[in-house]
Amino acid sequence: YDQLSKTRRNLKMLKRLQNFSRPLSVLDYGFGHGTLLLRLPRAHRISGCELSSQAVRNIEFLCRFLHRKPRFHSPEELVAASYSLSQDLICCSHVIEHVDDDAALLEMFHRMLSPEGYLLLNIPINEVWQDPNHIRSYSKESVGPLLRSAGFTVKEVLEADRWTAWILHHERVSSERFKFLFRPVRLLLALLPVAAWDALETLLPKKYKFQQLLVLANKA
């Protein structure tokens, strides 16, 4: 569920773009396990950037099996190539909170986007536990000014995923012998469509806050 809750919502947001059905040049920055990258339409020209060399090897193996031919960059290679690359769409999911200079990263994305290009950010918010690898936290109110200062216009903002808050909270307060019970909950949620997640979330108490902030932006 952890991976799918991000991937499915990212795809749902992207499908709202009018030009998403035509072939696009797409960069997934910090693709992790590659769940979003490999679910993009085959017509798209996909590329990825990832710090982990093991993650790159893993997805290269999958791409050979699936007969897909993405291009991969290290973060350093991408910085050097950013002045010549032109992307129609850049996806950056649960990455920006890890980088030292978020403003510099957004400025690079702005430089790389085509005039009609879009940036999709997915950022953790209202975190139940503080991830030590997160350099900073964000909110719905703070992301807009950050993007505007980098030259973007925010087109759409969506808060999502209260299930993660519910699961993490109960995993923290439950005794060790009962924590395994939440694994089938995660599996069950993973098997359900996004519409079912949203419908069932209405049954959760309001104290469980949204855990994902999806932001769609383009060049100002």
C-alpha cells in the first residue's frame, strides 16, 4: 500500500492533463522502485534519475523483461544535462523533502521543462512520525510560495491519504504482538482502487490527517 498509495494518486493526477494521452518526454526524479515509471503509457519517452545504483540496476532488469527502454541519469549527470534537456513532464514524488536545497532543485526542474510542460510534486505532510531523513517539512500553505519563487504557476493542489496516518498511529500505539495485524490491512488496501480508498477514508475520525500533498504546476 505504501508504494501504490503514491503511484496511483500520481497517475490519477497526471491523467487530468489534457495532453497526457499523447507521447510525452517524462522524467521521474527519484523513482525509487520504479512503480510510477513503469506504469506510464508505453508511448511516453521515459527517463529516470535515482541516487541508488541498486535501484537503477533493479529497474534496468525489469525494463529488459518488459521490453521498455528508459534512459537513466545520476543526479550529477542530470544537473550537467539540465541546460540541454527538454521535458514535457517531470514527476518528483517524496523526494524534495530529502534534498539540501529545494529551491535549487525546483529551479533545475523549471529550466528543464518545455514551455508547455508540467511538474508534479508529491510531498509528505502532517507526518505521524518524524523521518530523520527528511531535512524539512511542508504544508499546503508553504508549497505555493516556494514554487512561485522558482517561476512556477500552481494549477492544482490535492491533499490525500488519511489511511497512512491511521495505520502508522495504530502501529505506534499497539503492542509488538499485535503489530503484524496491520500487514493484512495494508495488503487489503493495496488491492482496492483509489475510489474505494477515498470512500472508506470518510469513515475515519478527522484526527487522522492527510499524509500526501499533490501539486501540479507549470511555467509561469
